[in-house]
Amino acid sequence: MPRNPTVSVITPAYKAHGHLPQAVHSMLRQTYADWEMLIVSDDGADYEALLAMEDIRDPRLRFYSTDGNGTGPNNARNVALRHARGQYLLPLDADDVMYPPRLAALLPHAEKCGMCGNNVRVLRDPRNDILGQLFSEGSGIRWFDVDAYTSTSIPMTFMFRSDIVSWQWDVDVELGADTLFNLCGFETLCRVPVLETALHEYSVVPTSICHNADASLRADRAYRYCLNRLKRDRLGFKDPAIVEKVEHMLLRKLALNKEFKLAFDNGICRDFQEFMGLFQHDPQHKQRQRCTG
């Protein structure tokens, strides 16, 4: 592995005033120090000034803007991608947190395999209630293929070796473009190592577009759009087998999203991750029957 390769961490920021400092602090605490964090404002806010007001300054923090307001996280990520200087790429949402050893743990596997992920915890902000975890904590490696990845309901992010990334985030996909971005990596590499150690917290924030009151409507619209795109241009995928697996994934997500909407409307759950947590603790699917029957 090259000596001290740079990791470019990509963070879109939209109405991120309350959460971004915590995400940045998690970067400053990394045991691996050779990184840059590209923070892209998508709401016109000066996040450099915001962080400076909290005495957060570091030359590794780099600030950009989409020059728009609410153009979407995928556009913001692509802005960062164009400016990234690192040999490795790692997305980090402004309301998420990385544990101190994450960069150091992912780097050798990303260097060897081209892409690497890790176990992740889902927490409710601001109470930090644990809603779920990708899988049981361990010290080994699990190998994910497309089938394993598309069967998960916990959001995952991966470190990519930048020389394999020839694609961008699809700006026309309202929700789930991060999943499609990751699937491009699986199409390229087939199998990807995922560390069993939890190194990342995904926060469920009620104000985010993924978790607010109309999340199910947005998801339904996004999944149907992607299904139509699959018929038209394969969403950029080249392998017909991958296209088929993506179609199956989207159809499953549509069906599950329908059940989530019923549960949400009936006051059974507050967001999708809580909905999935109810099912994980209900192996006989009694909760599912209450939601749909």
C-alpha cells in the first residue's frame, strides 16, 4: 500500500447546522490522519464559518458549494467527487458519525480489494437509541456479493479505491442513488469485504428527507422511477444479471415500502428503521400481520 494514501471523505450539507460539527469531530478523532473532508453546501450556508464559530478549524477540511439550494445530495456528492484528490473515496452524511479506527481499518482492505465496508449501527437522533445493527458484532470479515448487499435494510457506506470509480451519483434519482452507486462497485468487483466491527453510526433524523412524514411517498416515487429507467437505459449497469437483481431489489423495496406506509399511518412506527426493527424482533411476523391485515 502506498505510504500515507489520502482518503477523500465526501459530505453533502443541507440544513446541516445542528449535525455537521459532530460528523467533523468524528473525522478529527480518526487514528489515521492523512485525509481530506470535502463539505459541499447545498443551501447557501457558509459551513466553514459555522464550524469556525465552534472553534473547529483544520486544513484538511475543504469547503465547496453547489451554488444552489436543495439541488440534492447526489449533486453535492458529485461536486465533491470532481474536487477529490485522494486515492480513496468515502461518503459520510452530515448527520452520521465514524468511530476513530474506521479509516485505518478500511484502508488495507480497500487497497487490496478495491472497495470495503463495515458493520454499522442505526441510532435515533437525538436520544441515541439503537434501532438496529447490520449484523452481530465480530472481529472477522464477511464477503458480500450483490445478493447479500441488496437483501440488507441497514444503510451501508463503503470506502472505494478511486481508480476503480468511473461512475457518479445519479442526480435524477430522488432516493437510493447511494445504493445504486454502491452497486456499480459490486458490478465491477463481484465480491466485497465487510468488516464485522461496527465503525459507523447512521443517524435517523426526523427532519431528513429519508425519515420525515412523506418519506414513503418519496420512496415509492423513486423506486418506480428507477424501474422505468431500468427498462430505458439499465440505470447505467452493463451486466444483464445485475440489472435483473436490481429490478428484484426495487420490487421488494416497493412492497416493503407499502407495508411501512400502513404501519406509519396506523401509528405503529415513526420511521422505516424502527419499522424494520419491529420485524427483526418479531420472527413470526405477527407485527407484519397487524400492519397489513
